[in-house]
Amino acid sequence: MTGDPRWAPPPSECLSSDERRHQQFVRLTELLGAVDGTNRFYTEKFLSAGVNLSEIRTLEDLARLPLTTKQELASDQAATPPWGTAHTEPLTRYTRYHQTSSTTGPPLRWLDTPESWRWVADCWRSVFHAARIGIGDTILFPFGFGPFLGFWSAFDAATQLGARVVPAGGMSSETRLKLLDAVAPEVVCCTPTYALRLLEVARAMGLDLPISTVRTIVVAGEPGGSIDATRWQIEQGWGARVIDHHGLTEVGPVSFECWEHPGALHLNETQFICELLDPGSDRPAAEGEPGELVVTNLGRIASPVIRYRTRDIVRLRSTPCTCGRTLRQIEGGVLSRADDMVCVRGVNVYPVAIEALVRQVTQVTEFRSTVNATSPLHELSIEVEVAPTTGEPETVAARVGQVVQEALGLTVPVCAVDAGTLPRFELKSRRFVVKDSADD
Ligand SMILES: [Zn+2]
């Protein structure tokens, strides 16, 4: 448990399993009562699955409800453009628009009412509290405020809890670092990729980030915050603690890291019912085995997801955490997206695994892995940029090849490219490219 009472976890995050399940069931009943007959998407979905909601009498009965996929929601929006029919209230009540940052197909359009948006921000307050961020802290958001939900909700939540927020959209990395130097924030909120990018630019500018005021970097949007090697590079480079978090636009902020247990993410089970399913059979995954996270959000009643397949593959841990929270944890963060896996010469390869390996070679500043899906065996190759004066680029590239060979058993060509050749990212990185036509 934390010694400082300010950062004690709220009682709602420390319930016994029975208390939590009771609370979840009460709120599930409220949610189902609210959507039944008003939310056309779910009303029709339950009807066509032959489910009578009066049969949902315990939390276990949730499994009687059909699973929801992103594809279904996308098809609904395509059939009833632009918003689809998954809304519990009249459209005039919706005041916020965001969209998913999907790499395949059109983005999902997601609307919130003032109440459902407040719930999203409340979930973010849990993230900040667990990260020991609150009144008196200044938070810099070096992020272009587009339609991606994550940092908007973090920004609103931070103002609600009394922190001072500094938006830093529409600026170059150099200008953002000058702003950081001027306003002296304690916290920076960005993607792990962008934390590394700022580090690289700061070094080129001769700025020493470890002597800055920044003590915490809250990362989101990518899995890097829970990849040990990536996290280590950010923490060493900034001289600050990384706090990871994970969420989806259509779901909300579903997990967060506590100060006491780095590298694991508490599921916010006060606001979500989380199931773990075996992706092959759709049955509950065995204890300790990786499975797909399936989520029902309990407070976003105006635009809910019910038994939603996140495609995130995670491993759960239910042993007590030293912070005192009884919320289960995702061990090691999101292991992969179910959609992202590619088979390279018979070996299943996830982008997260490649990043974890390449980042072990700390001289690498940026990289890109490419899968050539036009070749029958799906060949993988990696390009790396090497930090100036840290070693011969060819030697560093060979080291990356060796690390990948040892871990995956794959001989992968790795070539060093000139500094600044590879794309840099502010939001979701695209370091894993699958070429599926000859002219890509
Ligand atoms: Zn904890």
C-alpha cells in the first residue's frame, strides 16, 4: 500500500470479488434496461440472437448475450450513414465526435453525449490517480488534437481533477520542447513513439531532458509503454517514470498502470466487465493463458459496447497487487492485436514482439519492419537507423539480426539506413508494414 494517503486507491477499486461482481451486475442490469427498445443496434442484435433480457439474472448470464465485433458496428454505420444505429438516446443529444484510428477499412465514427463523455473522463481520472498525478501538476500534451479520443479525454479529466493542462498541438517537435522548457511540466502525455521522438530531437538540440522537471510520462495509444526495452529507453532518456494505459475509442480507457507495479495494467473493473476468451473457440480462456479481451462498458450508456471483441490479446493476473487494488491486471500490457499477426516462414510474428527485440539494441533510434506478403513464405526484413556516434551502423544492424534470430529462430535481413530516412510518428506508429502487392 502507498504511504501517502493522497494516493490511496479509492475503496471502489479495492472491493472483494463478491462485492465487485454484485456491483457489476447491478450496473449491467441498468445498462441493459436502458438500451432495450431504445438502442436499435443492440435491441435488434439481441432479438435476432433469440435472447430475452429478462433471462439475464446473474453476472454469468452475460455469456448468453451475443458477442459484438467492430465489423458489425462498421456495417451498421455503412448501412445507416453516417452514425449507424448503436445509440441509446436521440441523436440531438450527442455533442462529441471521435473516430477510431483503424489501419484497415474506414474508421468507426463514435458519438458521446455530455453524460457518456463525463464517464470517459472519469475513467481517465482513475488513470491519473493511480499515476499519482493531481492538483498542482502541470501536464503537457504534445499531440495534434485530431479526432482520436485518447488525449482529448485525458485533457478533460486532467482539468477536472485540478491539474494544469498545456495543449501542444500543431507545433514542431522543437517548438514543443521549447514550450516544455518554458512551462516546466511535471507530466507529459503522449504515445511511447513520440516520447522517443522528442528524446531524439532534444538530443539534437543539446537539451538535457533528465534535468527537466518532468517526473512522469503517461503513454497511450500503442503497446510500447509495456514493452520493457521501449519503456527502459524512455525512462532512461527522460529520467522519468513511464506510466502505461490502454483503451479504445469505441470502448474507453479500460486499463491503467499503478505506481507500485510497473509493467502491468489494472483492468478498470469498476467501470467495465472484462472477459477473456480463447480466440479459437470463443470459450473462456484457461487461467493464465493469453486470450482476447472482451469488454462491456457500464457507464457509457448513450453509446455502449456490450461483449465487445477488442482484438487485444492479453494475459490476466488476479493475484493481489501491492497497491491494494483488487482489480485484475493485464500482465505485460497488450501482447498483440489479434488482427496484426503475420506468419513468416511458418513462424507467427507479432509487431509487438519485433519492437521488443529491436529496442533491446539501444543504439537503434528508429526502425521499420516489412513483411513481403507477395512472396510465398512471407519474408520479413528490418531497416534500422542508428544514433550518431554510438557505433558502426552495420555492426548495430547485425546485432539486431542476431537478437531476432535468437528469439524467433528466423534469419532476417537487417539493413542500416541513413539517419532521418524512416518516417517519424506522433500518434500511432506504422513500423510494421505488410506489402501485399508488388507495387506497394
Ligand atoms: Zn496495483
